Amino acid sequence: MQIFQIISPDGYIAELHEQKEPNDILGARFCFPFVSDYIRGAIQEKKPYIFSGRSGNAQIGIKTDLADDGGTPVIEGSDIFVEARLQNLNLLLGNALDLFKKGDEIGRLVVMDPELRISDVRHYLHKRLFVGKKTGKGYYEGFDICQETDPATGHTCDYIAMELEPYQYCFEPHAMTTSSINAVIKKGRSALHSIRSRMSFDIDNTWLKPGDLFVGAIKISLGDIYGIIDVQTDPQGAQIAHLPARVLDPFRTFRDRQVELFHFGTEPVALKHIRVKIRFYRAKNPLTVPLEKTKVKDGYRLSDLLTNAEIANLFSVMDDGSLGLILNKANFIPIPKALDPFGQAQLEIIRNAILESTYRKNTPLVPERGNGKFKNTLDKLSVLGGVNSRVFIGRAFPDLAVVDALKTSGLRTFLIQMNNPSFADDYVKKMIRLTHSDHSGCEFLRYDSDTDKLYSFYHGCFMEPDDKERFDRVRYWFAFYGSHTNEADNRLTIDLISRLALQLGYEMGIVHGGGPGLMKEANDLARQHNIMSVGIAIDLEGEHQAPLTTCDGLIKYNEGLRLARQDHLQKLSNLPVVNTGGYGSAEELAITITSMKLHENALAPIILLDPDNLWEHAQKQTWKIAAKKYGPAFAPRLIQSCSTAEEAVKILLAFIGNPDQWYQAHKIPKENVDRARVKSARIRQQALGQTKVETFDMPNFRLTQ
């Protein structure tokens, strides 16, 4: 059986009627263009349908419904016309209805086809439908599965009744100007953040009074099915209605979904008793990737939906003279490049392009250039989730002011075609903040045409999206320092990595400078053992140190940012190993000791692979510093000189197997250990966005058995 799309394209105001309704009601004729044969046929067959209002308008209190005397929708060719009205239920909006003009998008027609209704919700629960709050493995609460008789078929069907989450969106009266309200009407939800604030409340002791508008949330995620919210909430008879934004889209509904309730009754109702009722319908699934629980809950992203060839295809529609392109579902909006791309005029051009991208075209404009496969690509992109549904596409990473301008508009995904780019320190820090902060959720993607690979920025470096899981499994990040010259003997380090990989497996990862010599040899060996390898490189081509491009994760700093690059190495790693090396290795050794002295790294053995006693005087110097009390006494006790890989492995596995026992045996004070554990975890959370950091606060029982 073919599963049809039950939602029409967005409708718009075709004609505004003269004022015959009360002042808070506006009559209008709405056009839904290019509606599918299925929807037109369903309406002619008098199948149930609703007129669902635009989400942004409903969330400010604009009620959209069919006119009492509207009659049957009029079908003209591929267009459908309906008579409907807008009603202002929010006293703070003032004369908001005067702001609506011809052409404004207002909502969609939704066919609630009884043949497509899902009768057994339990069959989909936690496979394609995730509702409520998780309380344990496989256990959720905050909803009830109820049954009713479908009036069209007479069959018994399930629906769910969901309780509200304990927070709401409160309007800021002083922010609700004519301009800000008009922005919501024109742009939709992306402009709502400027007029309201999210606030927690005590759901057990809060009441919804007659005439009140409440904007709250329920917890729900959808896979390839539709959810339709019932206009009437429970309890029955309370006359609390859900405003017309009632469609829960497949894939784009995830985590917390906002709901808009208005109390038409006469008696206050406790919010803890209110339940939002939802029915479910099957949908056409345009995905070529399998459904995954985490993807459904967190929202499908660009990298989930497109092949690398399709990613490359997106760049073929860009003009060489443009700054970039905004992709918003079926809209491709170019951003012209100003004469001064760093001036205020460029920001104004960006704002104009952003505004244009929010207007959905009645007919999707598929670019003529390229290989003619854009239609299939757009079908896949139609399920991009939530804040990830709008994408900036460019051939260079934009200036930070441009990033801010795009992010403020609600755009969160940046797709750039650059091979082996380098970055300023503040740009890397900015990407980390935007990628890993809960309120932002940005994604920076880089397509490399030389390797035909797509890389995603994650905890400070670019890696293929599938490698994020491998990155998160690593507990022990070994930093390998040594010479890039051919004169250095790296066999000892290679032997050490091979021995450790056999013992630690996927729990081991290596961090290095992303260059030639020892760095390349360590990276190549890591790939042989399938352990994660991250290169923190720097633009040093003039010094004959071209960066590697085969690392699992890679970030390259601009020339002159040697210390910023070293700081990044220190913060990502937790087990340093220093091989025979030169001046740079001596600097790295000193920085490593200082980082532990300052408790910025969790205290751990500092392994010196030193078969020819190159570091003997450096080690003696640390003891002299401690003896004169120029530095803490514990610092030289961390330094462990090894002449063989076997000796180094023995020290490292003893430490990892039981860290507290190793600290005690080497007279490392507990107060310093505890301080370093807390401080290093806090620094890594702030610097790299890592919430799970190995601080050696528990034994590795697999190694101690």
C-alpha cells in the first residue's frame, strides 16, 4: 500500500475580508497551492481534515480556524481555497491582526485519514514513538495510553494523553513591540525568542485561570509517523483548548514539543491535571537510513541523510561571487558578497537573505544546475530536525560576526567546502562553545573534496560523524611528543603503542601534533590497531612540517599559534609520553610538568622514553627545583624514565589498574590528587565541552583482574 503525505504545502492569505467580525477576529480567504492529488481527493471524499495554524502564530495566541459558514473547500486545479478566520486571544498583542497582509503564510491542511490511523500505539512505542520521561531502562512515565472508537471506522484505536512539563514560556510585555510581533508573523518560531522567556514553575501548585493563554511543553519524539494533537484537552468539560498548531511532524518532532493552551471555561484548572491528547498516523518515509532511537530523539541532521556525493552536489549551485547559500528545506537563497565582506553592509545583506529564506516558496525552486538529482536530495532534507533544518553552505568558514548573525536568526548548521583549513584560536573556541552548549546546538561540517569525505566538528577537532562514538569511548588519551626529524629513533614509541593497544583496545586513543616524523608513525600505527588518533596541527609548511590528513580527528591552528596548539594538546590528553626529541619536545615536557603542577591536568606518570639518557639532566633539574622549594615536591615523582617499552607499559598499566595505590606508593599527596581531579574535569568541560573525563578516580578492574 502506498503511504501518502497527509499534510498540504503551506497556505497563505489570498484575500483579506472587510471587517465584519468583532475587533479581535479577522476573516480571510486562504490558498493552499499545488496540493497533491491524494489530499484533493480526500477532501472531495469528505475524509476528516483540519486547518492547522502556523506554529509561531499559535504560540503568541493567534487562533486559526475555519469560518462558521465557510462551507466545503474550493478546489481549483491544484490549489485549494478555504474561508477561515484569525482570532487574537492574547491581550498583550494589541492590534496584531492589523499586521497580517496578503501573502502571509498561515498554516496547512491536514487530512486525518482513518485508513492511515495507527490503532496500536504500543507497537510503535520506543521504536518510532518516544514519549514521557525516561525513569530506567525501557521505562517511561508522564503519559497514559487510552482507547476510543474511531467515528469514521468504528474500530477501537489508541491515543496517548500526556502531562505537561514543569516549565512554560512567558511573554515579556516590554519586548512585545509592533516590530517584534510582526517578525513572528513573518518569520515564525525563529523570532519568538525575542519576546518571551522560558521559566520553571511548580506544576503541582499552578492553576490555569479562565481567559489565560499557557505556552508549555510535552516530552515527545517521532520517527516516521505523524502526530495530531486534539483540540480538546483532558479533563473533559474543562473547556481548555489546544490552539491550532496541532501537527507533530515526522523526524522534526523531538525532545520537548511546545503546546499552546487557552482556557475558554469558567473555573480554574490545576495544570497537573491537564492532559494533551494525541492521535497518530502513518507517513511516507523519505529516509534511506534506518531509524535509530537516538537520532529520532535528537533530530536527524544533514550528515545522517545525505551521501558524500549528495553533499558535494549542494555546492554546485553556488555562484562564485556569493558569500554562501542558505538552505531552508526547498529554498536555496544566495548571500551576495559585499565589496567589503567584513563591513556592516555585509551583515545587512545576510539579514536580508535570512529573511527571504523564511518565506517558503509555493513551488520549491529546484536549481537547474548540477546533475539533476536535487529533487531526491530535497526529499531527504525535508526531515531535517528542529534547529538543524536550516543550513549555511559556503566555500570558506565565515567571519565570527557572520556566524553570530546567522545563529541569531535561528540557523544552526554550517556546511563548508574547504580542504585542510587552519583556524585562529578564538575561532576554535567559538566553535566549541556553539557546538557543545545546550542552548545553542550548532553543527560545523567540513566537506573535503580531495578525500571526498564529510567531517563534523566535535570536542575541538573535525572527524567523520561516525567517529564521534569512537571518540567518546576513549578513556586514556596518550599524548606522544617527539621529533619530526628523520634523525630521531622512534622505534621505542612504536613498540610502546603496539603493546598498549593490545592491552587497552578502544579505551585507548592517541593525541599528537598532526605532523611528520614520530607523529605520522604513531598515527599510522594507531590506524592499524583501529584506535582513535587525533592530530592537533599547526600551519608550519615553511618549516617542512606539513600536517597529516589521515588522522581520525584533526584541527589545524594558524601560523604563530604554537602555544594555543600546545594548550589544546594538554587539555585533550591525560597520559603524556615524551620520546627522544629536540627543542620543541623540551618545551612540551616543561609545559606538561607545569600543567600538572597547576592541577590543570589530572596527575599521572610522565613517561620519558629515554634509551640514551637525553632527558637525564632535565629530570635531575626537577629534583633540584623541588629541593629548593621552587616547585611542589610531588612534581618530580611523576616523572618516570624508561629505557624500554616493556618498562613503560608496566608503569602505565600499574597506574591505570589502581591509581590510588600508585599515588600512595610514589608519595603523591591526596590533597593534590583530589584537587587535580576536580580542576582538570572543570577545565575540560569549559574548554572542550567534555562532560565525561577520565581523572583516574577509580581502578580499571579489567586490568587488575
